[in-house]
Amino acid sequence: MAQEFVNRKIQPGKVVVFIKPTCPYCQETQEILRQLPFKPGFLEFVDITATNNTSEIQDYLQQLTGARTVPRVFIGKDCIGGCSDLIKMQKNGELMTRLRQIGALQ
């Protein structure tokens, strides 16, 4: 169930972030990404606490990405990591490059 849920969310050409709303790193990640000019439907925040499978989702994210923590940021099918990884990509210009490559920006 958790595996199907996560795999349905992760799609080529889309940015998906698995979050917990009370997590400060998730909040910072959301702030960073919400400032960017995404095309409608190309950015999704998935609150894993809104499901009955929070722990199972985190277990599967660990299998998939090597980390159980949130946020887990996916650009297309690739997990770029968490908040600190996103910030590093933003600072070195790689974030915008990757988002343009998948056609996510207006």
C-alpha cells in the first residue's frame, strides 16, 4: 500500500515533496519551492501524516532513497535528498537547471 502510494506520486516531469507539516525542514523546503514559478500541477507537497500509513511510507522512502526522514524531494523520478540538499542545489544554480530540464517552470 505505501509503496503503491509513493510510486503513484513520483512522476517524470513533476516535483514531489513528501512532508510532515510540523517539521521545520519541511516548512523551509515548502517556502523555497513556493517562491519558484512552477507551472500549475508541476509541484506537489504530500503530507504523509494525512494517511494511515505514515510509518510504512517512511520505511519505503528509506528503501527507495536511503533516508527515512522528511522532507524527501523528488525531481521527476530522482530523489535529490532533503532540505539541505535543496538549499545546496539552489545556491549553486543546479535546482533551476533541473527544473527547466523537466519543463516544470513557467
